[in-house]
Amino acid sequence: MGLQPLQGAGGGVAAGCPVKGAALLTRIAVALVWMLHLLPLTLLAPIGSALGSLLYVLGRERRKVCLTNLSRCLPEMTEKERVALAKAHFRAFSRSVLERSILWWAPRERVMRLVKVVGIERIHALKGQPLILLVPHFVGLDAGCIRLTCEIDMAGIYAKQKDAFFNALLLSGRTRFGRQRAISRQEGVRPALAALKEGIPFCYLPDQDYGPREAIFVPFFAASAATITGLSRMTRLTGARVLPCVTRMLPGGAGYELTCHPVWENFPSGDDAADARRMNAFIEERVREMPEQYFWTHKRFKTRPPGEVKWY
């Protein structure tokens, strides 16, 4: 997609297209973020962490969501431990946001140096075959996915943003390498199935709360989460294999590490509930390895069984 968002961001607004209010603020913010990609990661990382500490104090609503999720999922932790974990999450999340400037605007070579890949041969071994890349919501998600676009062409679903300028920016940043196929959520699942049948790997992120439709309640940590069964359905329809890809943010200015895990065997099992539990259990294992990096500020438990009191 030949989008050039910075023509209206850091490089000024095109004549005849006045920008006012919130749209102007968005462009100013993007221009500032663009400038950050010029900094070395060793300097950008502590700036992001400091911003996260500030956002923890100012972001009352998201702080409350984060602490609610942690208390429900990790009741064995003390309140002090959960607060410390929440603060660490805000620092990691803010780092990932600022470091996205490198992913969106730095040269390809710098992106490849930024994100180390382990196990990419597992993806190459299945070239041309239907393949679903299971990508859980960790703060390094964008880093891992954009790094993969330096290696392969993929398809993925995205949520359209209300701001057209920001929507174009997201698409440009995420699809600037290779020939990536971006599918809006409004298009539904058919384009994704078509891509899989063409042998194009599909990047799938099913570990958020998408409402009660086609969701079942299965365990996730000490709680139960409304979990969509799309992974099982898509593999049945296309014969695709499932290969999890998880990205870890490394300490300081060391970058990221994307791990391509082994392909799941005996999946789907024929039991959608068992498959959903397997997916959640795998994600839970990865979260315990780097708990501060999971998206705890997402309302993962917004959908509750009928009659249960809302959590948020």
C-alpha cells in the first residue's frame, strides 16, 4: 500500500486541505513520534519507560482495568506485587509505543537489527501451505509482526481507526515491507480464508474480548474468559497448521526477540472447547515468562456469563 502519511505529518499539510482541532493535534503528535526514530534505542527506551510511569499516575481508567485483571488472574500475588507489576506493564507498553517509530520509519536494515528472530525456518518449511500464525497480545506484537514482513508476505485483520489520517498511518507502518494483505474487520473472515487457501500465512490475534458472539467461556489463569473459537474453525475449513509467534521486549536498549514456536500437532482436536483451553493455556505459559508485557489494560473479561456482575 503506497501510503505516505508523513506528507501530512512531519512535512506539513497539503494546500487546500485545512486541518483543525483534534486532527491537527494528531499530526503534531505523529511528527514528534517520527522524530524519535532518529534516536538510538538506548536513549529511546528510558524515555518510553519514564512516560509509562507518568501514564500510570494519569491514566486512572486503564490503571483500574489493569489492576482488576491482575487481581482476578493472579490472586496469589499480594496487592503490593500486583501494583508493581502494573507499573512495570505501563512502562513496557509506553516503550513499545515510542519504539514503534523505528518500526514505521527506520530503514529495513535497522528494523531487522532491532528484532532478532528465532525459529523462522519453521515458517519457511511450510511455504505455500495454509498456515495460521497465532500472535498473542504482548507489547512487542508490532515489532514481531513488522519484522516478519521483512521475511514473508502475510495477511492480517486490522480494526479501522476513526481518524482517517491515523488509519492510513497504521496501515503504512505495518505494510511497508513486502506485499502484505491488510483485511479490515468489517470485511469479515472470508478474505482471510481465501488468503490461507492461496498459501499466504495469516496473522491471527484471537486472545481479546470480541463479545459473546461465537465465544465460549474457558479458563485463563484463575478466571474464565470469553474466548472465540475461530482458530479451530479456520483450521478445519482450510487445513491450515497453527504456529505460535511470540515477541519479547528485551531489557534496556537490546531490542526484541521474536520466537516462532513449533507447529501444534493434533489441532484442531474436534472439540472447540478443548482447543480454546489449549490456546489459553499456551498464552498463559508465555505470560508467566514475561508478565509485565501482556496487554493487561485491555478489558479481557468485559463479556461475562448471563447474570454475572460486570467486572469493569
